[in-house]
Amino acid sequence: MPAEQARRLMPICEACFIEDHTRWEPESMDETGNVMMKLIGIDVPKKINIDSVETCCMCGVITIAGIFEMFKPSEVYFSENSEIDNNFEMSLGEPLGDNDEGF
């Protein structure tokens, strides 16, 4: 029987944290029968590593929130070995030169 994969702390952005940690309750119903929901609470994240640049393990966005949660590496969308990290190239464009107009 194979061993179960261990959970580990992985970075998560503010948007992904809010998506999973909000509590809603029905408030009313409009004329067409749609239920209107009211936000009743949101969990406060425990920030571990503030101002460190990380990549969110769920959506891949770059974040400095410092929020980490326990995930199994097989359950996340973006991991350390993701193709997006391996194919990342940064282009700074043409080098700045002397401008004839004096700017």
C-alpha cells in the first residue's frame, strides 16, 4: 500500500484565501426568485512570511501577502515544478539610449 502524500505549507494569494474562507447566509429573495446572499464573516489569515515574493499555489499569481496554508502538492494547480515557472522569460525591451530631443 503506497504511503499517503504529506501536506506542507504552500503560499496562497489573498483572492484564493478569501474565496475559501468566507461565510455567507441568505438575506432575501428578489422578484425573479434569486436568493440574495449576505457576507457574515471572513477568517483572518495567519501571515507567516510578509513581503516575500511567492507564487500562489492555486492560481499562479505572484503575491507578497505572506499567507500560507497546508496543501498536498498533488492538490494544487501550480507547484514548484510547474511549466509556467520553467518557461518564464522577462523581456525588458530595447536599452535606453541618448535621446536627440534632450528628454
